[in-house]
Amino acid sequence: MDNKYQPNIIEPKWQKYWQDNNYYQAADNSTKPKFYCLDMFPYPSANGLHVGHPEGYTATDIFSRYKRMGGFNVLHPMGWDAFGLPAENYAIKTGVDPDTSTHNNIKNFTRQIKALGFSYDWSREIDTSSPEYYCWTQWIFLQMYQHGLAYRKKAHVNWCASCQTVLANEQVVNGACERCKNPVMQKDLEQWFFRITDYADKLLADLDSIDWPEPIKLMQRNWIGKSVGINIDYDLENSDQHITVFTTRPDTNFGATFVVLAPDSKFVQTNLKLFPNYTATASYIEQTVKKTELERISEGKKKTGVFTGSYVINKLNNKRLPVYISDFVLASVGTGAVVGVPGHDVRDFEFAQAMGIEVIRVVVGKDGDTATISKREQVQEEQGTMINSDFLNGLDIHVATEKIMDYLEKQGWGKRVTNYKIRDWLISRQRYWGAPIPIVYDPQGNAHPIKEEHLPLLLPTDVDYRPKGTSPLGSSKSYKDLAEKLYGAGWHFEVDTMDTFVCSSWYYLRYCDPHNAKQFADPEKLKQWLPVDMYVGGAEHAVLHLLYARFFHKALQDFGFIPKAVGREPFKALRNQGMILGEDHQKMSKSRGNVVNPDAIVQDFGADTMRLYEMFMGPFEETKPWDPQSIKGMRRFLEKIWNVYQSVKTDNASNTVDLALHQTIKKVTEDIEQFKFNTAISQLMICLNSYAEQPKLQEAQLKIYLQLIYPFAPHLAEELREQKHWSENLFQDWPKYDETKLVNVSYLMVIQVNGKVRDKIELSASEVDNEQIIKDKALASNKVQQYISGKEIVKVIVVPKKLVSIVIK
RNA sequence: GCCGACGUGGUGAAAUUGGUAUACACGCUAGCUUUAGGAGCUAGUCCCGCAAGGGAUGAGGGUUCGAGUCCCUCCGUCGGCACCA
């Protein structure tokens, strides 16, 4: 047996073979049922592939190969989320343009991914930074604009004075810029938004229809943040104005003692001069608006505020409520105004304490407490019975809430409303390396969509990337000239680019028809492939990409570009891979020096070992540490398979492995379906151990095992198949288990006395379903007799094929 | 602070979903093999005990004939949100 397992030779050989024969191309017209199996496409960073990437990619590869063997026409594509800030920062530092560096990175990623033998359909590769792709990103923007879902408004944005640029919310860490650690300030800028809030209710409701991990659904639900309540109008004394507050707890309204407005709320902005204490009010507003994010956070929940000098009337009891302004109230939540009930809201209580406002109890506290509320711990929220509240007295707060809402609506003092926490999606970025926003301004500054025939609006190359507080595109002469040439003197293009999440919100659609120059995708092809049947990636996109893509799907479907027949959701099933930690159980990072390079693993052990190892580490969705020792064990397993196939004699005589083999077919099939790859592999090891003990095996047994191992270790399986001169069609079928072969010759049953194992009895297959025989045998056992003799048997429980439990007194 | 996930040998973990806890690996120990190293093969490996037996799934309590699994309280680790009215 000098034929050794040499992955470094066989793996490149089969990778070339698959590529040369277009082995994994998805067929656009096929009679087979379709299966769309998708990875979250990577950002091609300069660091190359991280060991976390192959974890997800191996899982989808196993799944894709398994589904192909199961008779499906599988779409399994790969591409590049190529726009992004790191390439631009690299350009600022080195002068290498982002296009060049990004495409070098893509080459490296492609090489690394191909070396792992994944069955991607490379003919569908896409690159979001190519004009062929972002042409359609821009086209979709125009559709959003024409349907009223893209709009421009002045907004507070996160501004880093040191980097001279705005930052996305995700780039603000504890109030500081994630790159330079300087405090982030608020700045008002004209920005483009997508009206995702129009879809809040649908994004929430449709979550119920998809097979996603519950924690991800929950995070989306929380992010969307539906709250049902009522808007109540309070008339402002000595004025014809009224303040509208939003509350979910109108039941406590008899306990209201003040009203608070957000400093940057619309009411304050337009009615500031109505307040008697105008000077103090204006100075408070000025202070709070200047605060950095960091200052706000470091102040914690300490309450500050100012009395405006104005009062409103609570029509329920004609009480005068003083009106305050405080930055604990947020302009963007509800109406930007709050009615303060300090007895039953901790924040209101803290504010009342700080301002010296009275506290009224309207809900009975813990242990029947009806005393005056003077301590934070007495503030009763969320449950209880009403008191001091006129017609609500004695009611449970939830009943009271409904009753008073009916009353307020009937009186015309309020109106039920539903609020959502989710905000419109700010898509403008003052960056270079992204898709240009296809908007042109006339000399008066009015925005116009660019004409479709001018798409793609190409990203100019004559720009200065260096940060200077305005968008790099503003420095391009060619961009300026082009706008004037196409639209006339004094016209200019929008100089911001789109958030890269816009590009990634529709890439799964493009894979269905990646070379279409007339449409982003032919509806017929979308109809054939959508929805994505299995989507795999990290959980870090829970409320970003995964929410945005759902929004795009719904909007584009409503515009008529995605057939109704494919359903309201883009991703039918989702699975998240867990993070892979370093050997030291810490997050992998260059500074810790615990980063594992996939290239080195493939070099030292082979791609099949790498694939198997990552799947064997632990449950797919869980965080797990890298262990270099265990990789050796996986290589040993593959060598053992290899060696068994080299040395075993084949013979059609019956042997004892059929039970193990059919158990393995069953287990591996079920485990792949459930993404339990670790236990599937362990079963394959058990089966191999049983094979290795046999002097002779049937050819059929060797073939089935190869079919089972193929999705996991395709190179090894192909090589052994070829060595044995078996047909290539071997891997076009998935084996089925034979129920009759799963029957044990005998069963070992446990006998418990009062819950403790006292003996084990062996029963033949014919006896194992007969309760009477089982009971008799169990009670006849010598060991059991020692425990039960002279005792009263209360009952005997028989669990078929498993155990007998005898209860004595 | 609120929401969520998790906690099992020296390590990664398994447990047919309420039925023999520790499968499958890694590591370790001993023996064999090899000129040596690497590797390979065989046996052993939760704890206490010579044994019979007893104990053990973060801690404590409960339900049950039977609990890693279900319920309650607490502790710890990780993730998300963070004054959302």
C-alpha cells in the first residue's frame, strides 16, 4: 500500500476538472425543481479570507451538493460586495486607487475560495463596483424616487471633526469615531433617505412567515419597535396652539403633572417665541444641541431641563400642567412631546425630582402601597390597579388604558396611533468609493432624477480622495463638465454616493440574471429562481442588510419588477454561522496574533481537511475556538478513509456493517437538513470505524459511503471513485436508507428500580414490542429481585425498546 | 437598566427532545513499532471506592416512576438595544 493520500495533488486536479467542465452551472431551463442556496457575499478586504468565511461557505457547499444529489437544479453563486470605506482609506494612505486595490483583493479572494473546492457557479459572479452592476443600483434608486420612497431632507448626522466626514450610526462606538476615537458631533446636512418606515408594518408582520433563527427575528422586531398608543392634544394657555403628546399609558393621565418637549422638536422650533421664559429656554436649547454624543452618554440618565413659563390644560381634570423642555425627550420619538406622570414612569420621576414637580399616585404599588411616592423604588410601572383616577378607579391598568382611550377619542381630545421606532434609512455618504446617487441639481438647487439613458452615471476617476469635509466627487472636473454637457450650464450632479448596503440589498436578484443589459433581472428568471431557499451568513447583519433587503424586495415587488408568485420575502430560510475564536478563546485579531490563515491550513492539511474540521468544531451557529490539534485528527480521519479504500477486499457476501451504514444514511441525511454537520461527521466516523474492522466489504457499501462523504470531502470522494473506476453518475444520487436494515437483532433494555439502573436485559427483535414478556423478564432478573423482594410494587412502566421502570414502596 | 443566547470530563462537544449522562474527536497515560524525529498501531482515560456501591451536567429548590432536558430563584459568560414615552 504505497498509494498515499496526497490532497495537494488531487485537490487542484479536481478543482480544475470541475471548472473546465462547468460542472456546477445552474441551468436556466430545467425540468428539475429549483433550489437557491446563497452565501452572504464578502467584502474583498486586503487581509484576504478569514477562517470565518469558509465556515459558512462549506455549509452552503455541503447543502448545495446534497441538494444536487437529491435531484434539484441548484443555484449557488458567489460575488463581491466591492464598494466600501477601507479601499478608500487605503487610497488616501498610499495613493493606489480603490478600483485597482479592490480588484487585486478580488483576485486573491477568488484564488482562496477556489482552493477550497466550493461548487459555485462562477459564470454568475457579480461585482457591485462594476458599472454593469451599479447601473442597476442607480436605476433602482430612480424607481424609489419616482415612487416617493427616496427623498431628501435636512438631518442631524454624526460628524467627526478629525476625519472631516460624516459617519454611519454603525461607525459610532460609544459616542466616538471608531477610527480616530475622537468624539462625534451632531451636524445638520441635506441627506437622501429611503422611506423604509412605509414598510414597517409589513416588515414586522411577514417575519412570522419565514424560517429564520428566532433571535434574529426578535432583533428585527425590536428594531422596528411597534408601539400602540394615543396622541393627546393639550391646549396651550394664552394661545391658540396646542401640544400633541404621544403616550402608551393614557390610563395614568389623572396623575399627569407636567409636559416636556424635546429641544429640537418641531413645536419648539416653530413656537419658541410663545414661551414667557424665552431667554432661559433659548439658552438651554443652545446648550443641549451643542452636546456631543459622548457628553450625552457620560451624563448618563441625569435629567436637566428648563421651565418655559407656559402651561397646558389637562381636560380630564382641568389641571394646569407646566411645560418644560428637556433633552431626555427625543424629537424623533412619537410627537417629540411627553406628558409627565412621575408616579408611574421612572424617567418622569427623575425629572420631577430634578425640577421639584409634584408626584401623584394613580396606580396601587407593590404590596398594596398607596402612600405618597417619594422614592424611585415606589414608582409603579407595567401593572397594577387604578386609584385617584375618577371613572378608572379599581380597574386593572390594561383595562383602564382601553377605557380612557375610548373616552379621549369620543371627546375628540385624542386619537389612537401606532408608532414605530425604525427610522428612514439615510443612504447618503460623503465618500468616494460607492455608487453615485443619480440626481442632478438645476442652477436653483432643485433636485431632478437623471435620465435613464444616462445610466450608469460613472464614478469619475479625477478626484482628490483626501478628506476635506465635503464629498470627494465634488473635486472632479470631469463630473462637473458632464453634468453641464448633459443638462445645461449651472447644473451639477449630487456628489454624495450611496451607502454600500444599498448595493447589497438586491444582489441576490442579480444572480438570477447577471448579464442582463436591459433589466436588473428578467421577471421570468426571477420567477424561476426566487425566493432564496437557504441563506447563510453572520448574525451581525441582523438589523442592517437583512432588514434592508427585505424592504427592497417588498418595494420592488410593489413597483411590479418582482413577480408576485415568488412571495413577499426574499429569504425563505436563514442560518447564522457562529464566530470562530482564536486558539486562546479570544476574538481573532492581528494585534493578538491569533489569526489563522486558511491558505496555511489548505497548504498543510488540504481543503477537505479544512472543510471537515470547520464543520466538526461544534454546532454551526455557536461561537467556538480554533484548535490546531483537532485539525490533525480530521486529517487522520480522511487518511483512514483513503487507506480503507486502498486495502479493503470486495466481496458480495453479507457482513455486519449494514446496520451501521443504514443508520448513517439516515443520520447524515437528517443532520444535513438541520445544519447539524458536526454530528453528521461523527456518524460518518462511526461508520468508517465499523468498515475498518471488516476484512471484506461489498462494493455497494463502499459506493454508498463515498456518496455520503462526497458533499463534505468532494475531492477525496472523486479521487477514490475514479480509482475504483466507478461511474461519475455515482454523485448524482443521494442514497436512501432501508427501514428493514435498521432493525437490531437484539435490544438492550435498562431496568430501573425507583429510578436507579439495577440491571440490563437483552431482548430479541420479536420480543421487544411485547410488554408482558418484557415485564416478566424484568421482574425475573436476579439483581432486580434483590431490590424488590418483600416490597410492594406500585407500578411498572415500560418504554418500548428502552427501559423498564419499577416503582416500589 | 432592558431583551436574548449559553453554562456538561483536562479540551471541542454528544444525548433519538422527559428514558443507561459524557457518543465522536482532541489531549493525556502505558505498551508495541521506528536508527532517531514526525507518524502509526493496541489498550486505558468523569470523580470516590479493592469491590459491592455511591456521587456528578454553574448553585439552590420544585414537578415526575425517571430531569442535562420542564418550572421557580440566584450566579457567571457572551451578544443586541440603550432615556422609544
